[in-house]
Amino acid sequence: MLAPVRRLLDAIPFDHHFARHLPGEDGPPTLPRQVHGACWSAVPPTPVAAPRLLAWSDALAETLGLASPDHPERSAAIAALLAGNRLLPGMKPVAACYGGHQFGQWAGQLGDGRAIVLGDLAAADGQRWELQLKGAGLTPYSRRADGRAVLRSSLREFVCSEAMHHLGVPTTRALALVGTGETVVRDMFYDGRAEAEPGAIVTRVAPSFVRFGNFEIFAARGDRERLRLLADYVIAQHFPEIDGADPQRYAQWFATVAQRTAVLMAHWLRVGFVHGVMNTDNLSILGLTIDYGPFGWLDVFDPAFTPNTTDREGRYAWAEQPAVAQWNLLRLADALAPLVSDTESLAAGVEAFGEQFAGEWRRQSLAKLGLLPASGQGEEMLVAELLGTLTMTEVDTTRFFRALMEVDPTAPLPADGLPPALLGSFYAAERLPARFIARLREWLAAYAARLAADGVDAVTRKTRMAAANPWIIPRNYLLQEAIDAASAGDLAPLATLMAAIRDPYTEREEYARFTARRPDWARHAPGCSALSCSS
């Protein structure tokens, strides 16, 4: 079998379907302003001083059919392109206009304040992918910001985008991380201690970057024509299963968006991911994880955990994400209401979200325990009881479920303790509360009984669990270590971490250190436990 042909990025014919099919404007590209009657604004990237390719995703490059930057000249050329210092024929750089609800309040026009879509290219399978530069300079939507991004946030997004893909979670992707050779001033915790940090640009890739807020802005302004044009475009380009001439197409499409969003929420819960800032402008119309800002992972299992220092109310905590997604879908339904004659048809889409999420979370949560969805009744209660028990002490979420795979449910429990395989999951195994031990022992007995009653054999159980519970995730402290090293000029830790996350369900000795519990130094360290929106 012949290997697929890899093309140089410079040799790829680019187009820009979004800009070509939808109305835009060519106003002053860097003047902050309210943009009316346009889905996008033409804006060239602002060149940087010394672009340098810091990281490259070979996995995504293979999907796109791109040749790797395997020698200095090609690397330099790609860095210049993906820093915005040069453009290729067919590229039409634009920033999108959208609005959004932020922390439950309508924020008005937001838009791509530092993200610029260069255009789109066709992969070997016919899928079209948009290339977007995040941190590429001022746009009309920059408001009081500078249009740039720092290395720490760009590296986090680069790694996590690719990690989520390999975890099986729907996501936008990241092709490259480019250093700008310039510094960017940021006040990380908004406490008056601003510092100059290394600047960087991440190349984000997705079939589309349209989000709920793209529709909200036109609805808020009473611009029904642009609202209709955008909806028809998205349906035609990204939802071919929906008949574009069907009078019920908007309701059908909304229900599909709701169902995709429900699946996404179940995946986030399964892997312990917390987005951190689930505003309506940060939810993808395609059901993808988008806009990796102050995200985090459940190191210690805590349903109320949020990594975002701005989220003092815990609105976007791990356990709240499905409810927030449904709230955001209601705002999208409000925006689409002018396009439908019967708003009850949109209500059906919201109901579809609830049904889809319940079924999908049931499937994924049972897989985490190796149970079969077709089993008898009571499995959801078994899941809920375990999660409630885990809140009683500090337990590493990812390590616990992998360790549970190694427990033999048919073996007798220790006389007064827990199976040794589980002990490495706890942050203080020698000081576990007696009440916790008793409850977990009761749960383990009930779990063993359920497996036996349903006839789930050891191989089936372990296979299902191994596919649902990652062995490795890009923990915040690992990302911070890579950031610190990259800031000092050492890219080796980043490259090793990228290699490790490409096969997150397979245990490999060379990457075992990446599975360690969060170290004590990272418990309260900036970038490891709490993060801000400053990036």
C-alpha cells in the first residue's frame, strides 16, 4: 500500500469558503469598533519580529496531507507563514464577528479579538479545514487588548487540543506553535503585577470556528437576513444530512447541534476535563471543544472544581458543565427563533439534548466501570454512589479508575482495608478516613455483585475500562513544566509530552512519570491549580 502523498504547505491551494459565501466588510482592520451587517472583517495578521517554529503536530499534518518541516529552511518558511508574516495565494485573512453571554450576562459584540482565519484547505479525504492564527495581532474586535497571546497559554492550547483528539474527545486541533521573538505584557492574576512574557501564536485547525455567539449577535441586532444567511451556510457546508430546502431545517439542525453538544459534555466528564469558561461564544456549533483558556483537569476528584480564578461562583465547575451547555443551547434557540414559525420545534431540540446526554453519560460512565449498558437496572446508582464516595477524601481521578482496572472483583477484600492496587490513587493513603474506607468497601462488594449478576467476565471488563479511562492526560503541572522549560529555550520537555499524549490509553514505561499524582509544589502554584483568563 502506497503511503499518502505529503504536500508542502506552500504548495497547497487555499480558499476561504466562509468569507466567499457570507457578507463581510473591509473597514479599518485594526480600529476597534462595532461591526454591523457583516459576518467577518478583512484583517491582515500583524507581522512579528522573529518567528520560530517551536512545535508541530505530525498527527494533524498527516491528516491534512502536509509534509513535515524537517529541515531549517522549510521550518523557517512555515514559521513565517504561521506567524502571519507572509500569505499564500488564495488566503483571505478575516476575523469573525460574534457576540455572547459571558457568565450568564449578555456581553454584546465580542468577535475574534486576536484570532485570524487565513483560509481553508482540502485534505486528502475531501474534508475542508480552516487555518486560524491565535495571537496574530489587532482586529476590529480587539477592544482594548493588543491582539497577541503569550507562550504559556499558546503552549497549553497546542498540547491540549491534540491531547483531546487522541483521548477521543471532539475538538478543534492545533497544527503548530510559533514563537514571535517579541514579548507581551500580561497581568496574569489581575493584581497589578504585570510582566513581559514571551509571545507566541498557535495555529488552530477545524472544519469551522463558528460558535453559538455568531448567531446571537445578529439576533440581538434584529438582523434576520444575516442570521438566515449564516444558518443556511452552516447547514449546507457542515450538516449535509439536513435538506436545505426543508421548511423545518432550522429546528432539525438545532436538534443535531444539541445532540452533538450533549455527546461532548459526556466526554468532558469521562476524562475529567473542565473547560473553565463556557460562555456562549466558547461553544462550537459543530460540537467541538473550542477556545482552550483557563481549562483544567480533575486531579483531585471534586465535582465543584473549576480552574478559572474569575469564576468565583463555580458556574463552570466540572459537574455543572452539562447544565451550562443546556443553558447555552437555550440562548442559541432564542437567537434562532426568528427563523422558525413554531418555537416549540426548538424546544424539542433542547429536550433532545437532555435525552442524548442522559444516554451518552450512562454509556460512558458504565464503560469506566466495565459494565454493559444492556445490563439490568441500578447501574447509574452504582456510578453515583462511587462518585459520591470519592468526594470524601483526596483521590487522583485518573489514577483511581486505571487502578480499579487492576482490582480483581472476585477476590476477597482485605480484612479491614482496601485492595493494594487502589492505594496509589490517594494523596494520603496512610490517613484515609475510616468512614471512607467502609463506604468504598461496601461499594466494591456491590460492584462485584453487579458484575457477577450481569455475567461480565474479567477480559470484557478490563477491555471496556481500558478504552474509557485514560492512562495519561496533560495535567496542568506537566504543562507548566513544559512552559517553564520552553520559556528558558528548552523544547525537549514539550516534545516528550506531545509524544506521550498521542497514545493516552496505553501504558508505556517511558512515560510513566507523566501519570504521577500532582506534586505538593503544584497544589497552589500559578498555572497548576488556578488560572486566569489572562493570555
